[in-house]
Amino acid sequence: MLKDITLGQYFPIESPVHSMDPRIKIIITLVFIIAIFFIKSLWGFVAVALYVIFAVKLSRVSFKLVLKGIRPILFLIIFTALINLFMTNGEIVNIGGVPLKAGFLKITKEGFYSATVMSLRLVFLVMGTSILTLTTSPILLTDGVEKLLSPFSKIGLPAHELAMMMTIALRFIPTLLEETDKIMKAQMARGADFESGNIINRAKALIPILVPLFISSFRRADELAVAMECRCYRGGKGRTRLNELKIGTRDWIACLSMLTFMAVIVLINMYL
Amino acid sequence: MPIEVKNLNHIYSKGSPFEKTALSDISFKINDGEFVGLIGHTGSGKSTLIQHLNGLLKPDGGSVIVDGLDISDKTVNMREIRSKVGIVFQYPEYQLFEETVYKDIAYGPKNLGLDEKEIDARVRHVAEVVGLDEKYFEKSPFELSGGQKRRVAIAGVLAMNPKMLILDEPAAGLDPVGRDEILNRIKLLHETEGLTVVLVSHSMEDIARLAERIMVMCDGELKMFDTVENIFSRSAELSSMGLNVPQACLVMQGLKKNGIAVDDKIYTVEKACKEILRYLGEVGKC
């Protein structure tokens, strides 16, 4: 039952986007997000849509999967759209001479416009970040974050430690899920019931799962610390890596495409 | 209380790219009071199979009938099935959670809704069965040694008063004395209370010593289900499945191959010892 939960979203196939340097992908995604918030006209979103379609095609990930990321925030999108639609001041829309206004709720041209822009923004925001997480394995993602944050270690930001914590956390999510599944089954075999009863009873039924889970997590953490120390782990200072991240031609081309995209957005903002 | 499995299929992550057939077309019947050994290499589907026997997993095809009740039937009370078929998972001590040993053992019967008196009687009884002294009752289970913890965990399952007990590697990770102790207790329980037992183990010696019939699983299929003698006489087939026969068996088969007229249908050290002595006596060397 718990096995059905997919961890992260990484979709392991081979594509030009998958093999890009994670740092470049993170930067491009950041720039993309900023660009989305600069767009003023609907024409800008046409450019964004084209760019996203291009990226998805290149990544060989199915559109369905990219769109799936929208589902969890669908409520947020609809909520934002409705607020914008009904609460924006401006020219009230008339249908057949009847103004669409009831109390403090009203539909205005400006409201309609900003609702559309806001929802498009959110949709593309999720799609853009989905492409990043779908094409980059969690480990590469943390590697990328570590590298990008490393200049800040001069001002005391523990970049390596943060990345190591993220890596370990990610590494242990499947293990913990498996463990939870095992403990749940063991307690169910002893007649535990997690599905019926009121909220208090259900919360109480979780104790037999959580206690063993915490205990084994602490045990694992302890064992891992010892194992790391046995292999002379001393933190990030002077540590080399097995697979160095390399920025290649492909990454420069991607940067170029991003710059072109930015230029198009700026031009659209200026002239359309 | 017989268990009957008919054409059982199970597929993990059905419909996703990670789809994997774990069990395919498994049929067998376990009778009342039997002691069945279940062997198979890692990933052969043993754990998946045993989880079907008390309804923790539901079949994707075929049926599992426990004491006349079909586990896929939605009207069947799962607690009833789980109180009939107890499963002791691998490393069961990791499921302990209560403040005291007593409370932990009482968790199962409490879930069954029994009254205090009955629970108390059961806890005391199973503690005795697994050889756990009453002085441990008020201790935290986390203070105990590995072997004691395992006893508490097994007692917790036995307290459900199952008619059939399934044990997944109950002796794994214990010292030799601890493992013999636990296995002998299980054997005793089988003999005195007529408990049906299914023992999953990688130790062919233990299986040979304890089981009456053996199931052999390989790649999600039930390859053999036969008496201990018949199974271990097929050592070539077993080794092609990444399994082995008991060492005593290998010795006897080796002797026979080299022209020494001993019975090679022997699988325990004691019997092998007797047989070799008999042979030596026969040829006048002893």
C-alpha cells in the first residue's frame, strides 16, 4: 500500500535534458520562474507555452506526467483565479445590459484578465519546476544545490552539510516507507486496525507504528554515523568527489536558449 | 483448520512501469497440524506468499481460503482471519512498542476485544510457552537482550491464539543456543498443542530437522511441495534454484556415489551418524 507512493518525481530515462548539468538546470529554472512573473501580456504566455512544450519534448517525458504536478495545487489555482475574478476593481462587465455585480462581488474586465494571468503563471510555474524534478535525480539535485551554494560557505553557510543532510534524508525515505509498511503489517497481524474508528482512535492506533519507527530511525542514524566515521568522513573540507559535475556544450546551448527566451519575453513586454 | 490456495497470483505495482509478478499460479493445501517448511532464494516470493495466508495482501487472481473463509471476500472479518493465522515476521523484535513486556504481549488479544481475565491468562500462558520468566513482565521490552526481545515478539503473536503459525526466519541473527531454543519451543508447541506451523528458513538443517513437508519456491512459482525425503533427494534441482540440501545429506550422497552402500535418503546429522555406524559395523570395521 505504501509502495505506491512515488518518491520525488524523477523519471529515469535518457534524454538531452536528463544529461544536463544540474546546476545549469536549477539556474535555468530559477530564471524561468522570474521570467514568468515579468510577463504582462497574454502573448508572453504563448512564448512560455512554446518554451515549455519544447523542453518537455526534448526531455522525452510524457506531457501527462508534467501536467500531473498541477493536480495537488489545482485548488490553489482555482482559489486564486476566483479571488482575482471577483475582487478586482475596474470596469464592470455587462451581459445584455445587466452588470455582473452582487454585493462586494463583481466581475470586471481587469479581474478577468488578472485571473487568467495568475492561473497561467501558477500552471507554468509548476510545469517548469516539474521538468526540473522529473529529469534530475534527487542526488544530482542536491549535488547541484551544494555546488551553487558553496560560494556562500565563505560567509558561514554550511553548504556541504546541508547537501549531505538532504542526500541522507532522501536516501532514507524509501527505507523508512518500507519499514513503515513492515511494521504496519506486523501490527495488523496482531489485530491492529488503522482504517476504522473516530479520529482519536485512529491517532491512537498510530502509536504502535510510530514508536518502533522512531526507535529504528535512531538506530539507523547511529549506525550510519558510525559507518561514515569508519570511512573517515570529516565533513566537506577538502573532500573530492567521484563524479565531478561538468558543464558541457549541451549546457551552454541550454543557456543560450534561455537567453533567447528572455529576450523574446522582454521584446513582447515592450512591443505587444 | 486447513488452508487452501488456488491459482494464486500477485503482481506488485500493477499498471505502472515498475510492475512485477511476485506470485504466479500457486496452488496448494496445508492440512491441520502439519509442520511445513518453506524454502526459496531471496526474492522468490516467500514473504509475499505468507502475507496472503492471513489477508495482509490480497490476491490479484485466484483465491486463498482459510478455514472455509475466502480472504478476498469483503464480508469476511479480517480480524477473525488474523486471529486464526498468526505471522511472526523477520526480526519481529522491531515491532515492539509498549512500555512493558506484559502490555506488548497483551496488545494482540486486546485488539480482539477480550476481557482482562482472558488476556491475563493468555499472556501468562504464552510467556511460559516461549520461555519468558514472569519477572520480565514489568520491564520495558527495549531493555531486554536480542533473544529475549524475540521471545516477547513471538509471544505477542501467539497470544492471538492462532491455529496456524507462520514464522519468517524466526532464528535469524540469534546465537546458536538462542536459535536452538526458539526452534525447539516451536517444535514443542507443534507437538503439544497441535499447532499448524509454516516455517520459512534458509537453514536446510533446521528445515530437515523440523518440517514434515517442504514447499520450494523459485521466481514466484511453487516448484515442489513434497515430503522432506523426496525434496532433498532432488539436490541437483535444488542447487539450480540457488538452494542447497543439508550437509548430512550431501555427505551421504557423496558416500553412495563413491560406492559405499549407505542409505542416501538421510538428511539429519543424527540419522547420518547412525547409518554410518551401521555400515561400518556391517563391513566389520567397527
